[in-house]
Amino acid sequence: NAGVTQTPKFQVLKTGQSMTLQCAQDMNHNSMYWYRQDPGMGLRLIYYSASEGTTDKGEVPNGYNVSRLNKREFSLRLESAAPSQTSVYFCASSSYGGTEAFFGQGTRLTVV
Amino acid sequence: AQSVTQLDSQVPVFEEAPVELRCNYSSSVSVYLFWYVQYPNQGLQLLLKYLSGSTLVKGINGFEAEFNKSQTSFHLRKPSVHISDTAEYFCAVSDGNTGKLIFGQGTTLQVKP
């Protein structure tokens, strides 16, 4: 069982570069989420998608865009990376109603 | 708006001693409550969850938590910890509708031999 798969696992970007973080789940879940984890701040929601074709902003959406490509895949794009976006990014998914979220292994992003 | 406060950023404890990690939440609606564990350089794994029913919830690895509505708390406990329990623990709340999670700041449990 793959669960939630994120790529890449590590990435170093220069300020101003763009990149897309990929996420796929094989549990037939309706909802998918992107969080960022920073020391002492827990995880904060960037964007989420309640179902295929819909996306909504979370707590910290500035500087990010998302695409819900199909039911399985939810990508996060940084158009112009900034050092403040250095973080660990987690993708998660849950069935409708959100009784439990399953997390990927994370992408450690450094912007220099 | 919902919020979660984990009252201790670090909890050092000796092996085989009991431990309690404290979590308080605020919400104007009914909530689902969760504890997740994160081992170094890994993703988050669900320890236990409270959705409804019995206020004492048992999870994996011998952990349990008690939902206290009057005190808006959901403290995590284990009667005897092991070295392998060293990790970061996150308390989280969801409205049970969108599935969006609001996390606490995290508590690092350091189990010493």
C-alpha cells in the first residue's frame, strides 16, 4: 500500500525559481491537503481540495498555487520561491468528513 | 475559529516512567480530536482519535487520551514509556466537515535511559 506519495523528497531552489511539488494518493479519498511545517509552529494549512475540481485557501496561501489534476493527484506550485518558503511540506488526504488524514513522507525545501 | 495549544514544547522523561502530554483546544462547534506522532525525518502517523462516544480513547503503542469537554482538553498519556517513543507529538482538531486540521505547536518527547 503506497498511501500518499510525494515527490521530490528534497529540493534546493534559488530565490525566484519556480517548482511544483507532486502528491498522489491511492486510497480513493475525496479530500486532499497541503501543509507546511516550521519549527515551533506545528503544521499550517496552505490549500486544500474538498473534492475533484475544487480548491480553497488555507491559513497561509500567499506565494502558492495548487491544482487538483484528478481525484488522485494534488500539486503545489511555487511561482517565485522566497527564503521564507524554506520549510517541510506535507501532503495529506482524507475521506469525506475528515475522520482521519493520511500524510505523505514530506518534501524538505530549502530556498537560498 | 478553532485553535489548539500544546502546553509543553519539550517533555524529558526517563524510560519506564509515565508521561502526559497536554493539549487544550477552543472551538465553537463540535470537533474531532487527534494525536499524531512524527519520528525524525518522517511523516505524521495517527496515534489515536476522538470522534464521539467514550471519552477515553485508546491508540497504538500503548497511548491513550481523555476528551474533557468542560475543560476543553485532550491530554495524551502513557503509563510506561520506551526509548522508541522519542518523537514529536502533535495534537490537532478538525470540524469534521472539511477535514481541515488545526495543529498545535508540537511537543518533543525525549525519553532518557
